Amino acid sequence: MEQAAQAAQPNSLDPNNSSQITVEHDRKRRQFVIRLNGSHDRAVLLYEYVGKKTVDLQHTEVPDAYRGRGIAKHLAKAAMDFVVEEDLKAHLTCWYIQKYVKENPQPQYFEHIYQ
């Protein structure tokens, strides 16, 4: 029963429970967002279309108070899954996404990355 209560509040962030982290994809602003602490703070991953089927994953930012909790990993996974699902090619300008892909080697990711 407690699990249902947690699911009803995806915006509250318990640093010990990453299952509460919800990534939102704002296609209009070309960003992935995790709302932290209600919605006061936000972690974001920004991308830009640089061609019809090519995106540049540019920048990941997590507020200082939330760093070291694996939050950026959720953003990077959502962005890479988006690239795969939409059958896009990606430039990995963001150092963190480069690190994420290296630490989480998925064959479907490599097929979609410009080397």
C-alpha cells in the first residue's frame, strides 16, 4: 500500500529511493526535466536538433544540493532512449552523457551516436 502512496507523489524526491524520480520530456523546449523538491528545483538535460534526424545532447544540469544522487543518470537514460525510439542520430556534446554511455554500454545506443 505504501508503494501506491509514493507513486502518487512522483515530484517528491527521497534521495534514497530513485524509483520516485520521474523524467518529463518537454519537446517544445527541447529538454528533459526532473522536478525536485515539489517543483521548486529542476534538473535538466538540454538538446537541439541540428538536422532533420540529428540531435545534439548539449548540457545536463543538476542543482548543487542534489548532485551525487544519480539524478543526471535518469536524464541521460531518458535522452538516449528518446534518440533510439525516434531513430535519431546523436552528437554527445555533454560530457556527462559521454560518460553515461561509456558506463552503460548499450548496443542500441552506439548505433545512434555520431563517433
